[in-house]
Amino acid sequence: MSKTDLKSLNIKELEEFIRSLGEKSFRGRQIYAWLHRRLAGSFDDMTDISKGLKDKLKDCCSLTLLRKETMQESKEDGTRKYLFALEDGNMVESVRMRYQHGISVCISSQVGCRMGCRFCASTLGGLVRNLTPAEMLDQIYRIQADTGERVSHVVVMGTGEPLDNYENLVKFLGMLTDENGLHISQRNVTVSTCGIVPGIRRLAKEQLQITLALSLHAPNQKKRELLMPIAKKYELSQVLDACDDYFLQTRRRMTYEYALAGGVNDSKEDAKELGVLLQGRHCHVNLIPVNPIKEREYVQSKGDVIRNFQNLLEKYGINVTIRREMGRDIDGACGQLRKRYAER
Ligand code: SAH
């Protein structure tokens, strides 16, 4: 019989499970607090749980615990990039950044990715598997335990397409924001998607207050198809309709991400076309200087090109920010730490 993944059970499920072992359900609450608030690393940490119950749990449950494989810290801004080993030996990357408003952790949602975006390092080896809710949570838990500082913001923008791992993602979001766990405010959580229309529509119905970010990266269908294979499956107008619906259902303003690559999608015409496309929508555009990866030919747009692009967009009444590049000295593009490690 396969073991129960204890850390992937939400509080209701855990109470139920503990009852099924013949124990009082408040024991479930205690264990939940150990796992999700006190960030216990083992059953033995749970000092107010009887040895008998701990032995039972050890027998029938697995306890997800990510192991820090390596960590790099930026000398420029203190950004930390963690490489974690999962139980089965796969690796995932997570990043911790310090901002004025708090500590933000960027997590992975899958091992690898099957979306195939042309500029992205995470997708080069394809999808290996989905992460469980516990494996998503534990990236945050291990980082908080490692640094001793409370994580206030979470972005699901690491390796993987979160809406391609929908059930686990939604369970993870519920547990992350549950008052019995880290209780991170839903408004401090962002999920980024390449534009899986049924997933966006479904997420809109979940009644969550999280921010949805769409990886747009092009001002029209033709250009988007060249950069993102998923665009062939979900047409730009359908994607934007789904995003409008997300705003209507949640009243959360959309974020559109736009990675600027020199000579690819950074011309004045591109900026104007994007302005027309997004004009009147409740949104915010985040311009990201593309992070070059060695397998592809993309280069960053020049600083003045980026600022001009921003100015042109703002003429359409659009709120635009340029993503500050964090941890440039440790970076390499997203997904490259894991990849370099695998190639050794
Ligand atoms: N699959 C999701 C989330 C993971 S990628 C998505 O597509 O949104 C997080 C963001 O980083 C996306 O906007 C993605 O397009 C962007 N990204 C990936 N590789 C990049 C690179 N080399 N330079 C800049 N941004 C990149």
C-alpha cells in the first residue's frame, strides 16, 4: 500500500486522517501546526505528540522534506537561489528576494516544463513530473527555516507551468494562505501562466484573491506563436478574453509580463501595437529584460530601448514597471542552476 503524503493533506483531510487512525481530531490540528506553521523537519520534532502516534505515522505516511543541495547568494542585493533535492532525486530551483515590502519567494511548480517557450531554460529538457502540494510548500518552508525570516510574498514563477498542474496548484494555494499554516495573504500571492485558457477560466471561479500574471511577450498572435508554442493552441484573443474574465470575477488587476528581446519584440511598432491591445484593460505591464540563455540567440534590449518602450506604452494610459534585475551576479536565466547541475 502506498504511503499517505502527510504534508499534502489540508487541515480537514489531516483531521479526518488522524481520526481514521483512532485518534482525536485535535491531534490533527496539532500535527498540522507542526508541519505548516512550526515547519518541523521530522516526526521527532513534534514534542507534544505521543510516541505511539508518531510510530503509527512513520509506518503509514511519508513526510516530504526538501534537502538543500546548494545555495548561491548575490553579493549585489542578497538574492538567494536555492537548489533543492526532492525525495526521488529530482531537483528544483527556488529564489528568495528581499524587497521593501518584505521577503518574496519564487517557487517552481513542476520538474521541467512542456510548454517550450523559445527563450526559457526550464523547458529545454521537457517535463519530468508535477510537484505535489507538499513539494511546492516545502520550498517556502525550507527557505523560511533556513533564514529565520518570515516569507510575506510568494510568486509561482519558477520552473513549470502552474496551470498544467492545476489540482496540486489550487490545493497548494489553499494551504499556503490557510490561517492554520503560514497564513500568507492571498493578495501577496502571484501565479504566472503562459496562457492556458481553460485553466485561467477555472481559476477565476475559485474565488481567490491572488494575482494572475500572463506571460504575453508579444503584441500580436503571429509574433507570440514564434516565441511561445502554446500560443498555437490558445489564440491571443481567447487568452485576453479569459484574463478579462479573471478580472471581472475576482476584481484583481491582471499583470501582463513582457520579456524584451533585442530586435525581436522591442520596436516602437511593437510598443504601439501592445498599447492598442491593452488600452482600457485593468492591468499592469511588467517589462522584463530577457535573460539570455546559451542555447538560444536572444539578447537583452538596450536600456534606452526599454525606457522608450515603457514611455510609449504609458501614452496609452497603461501602468508599466520595469522588472528590477535581482541577483544578476548569481543568475543565469531561470532554470539554469538546475540545468547546470544536471549537466555536471
Ligand atoms: N510557466 C509560467 C511561469 C514560469 S516562467 C509562465 O509562463 O508564466 C516565469 C516568467 O519568466 C514567465 O513570464 C516567462 O515567460 C519568463 N521567462 C522565462 N525565461 C525567461 C528568460 N530567459 N528571460 C526573461 N524571462 C523569462
